[in-house]
Amino acid sequence: MAIIINLDVMLAKRKMRANELAKRIGITEQNLSVLKNGRAKAVKLTTLEAICFHLDCQPGDILEYVPDKLEE
């Protein structure tokens, strides 16, 4: 299972810098970077809600599911 994080795409579309978003949603720039680069193991729904609020988007604009290919 692969979840792709498209946060950098939404930041670019909204012309917002990651450090500005981190400040607005109340998390560190380092934690936002971990999420943005797809290294996060989990994301709080309150954090996702805040991101969607400040970027005026839906969770599906940020998160994308891409199934792994089955090896035979």
C-alpha cells in the first residue's frame, strides 16, 4: 500500500510557503517537512483539517492512494 502526499503541489497552487503553513496550523516546520516528504507514519485528523482549511482544499487533494503491484 502506498499513500502519496501531494502537499507540495497544493502549497504551490496556493502560492504558500511551507513555513507559513506550519505557523498557521501550529506545527513545527520539521514536522510539516516529514509529512510533505511522505516520511510520516500517521497524520492527526485535526492537522489534516487545519491544512485543508488554510489551503482551501479537500483531503483528497493532499492524500492519494496508489496500490502496490502484486508480485507473482
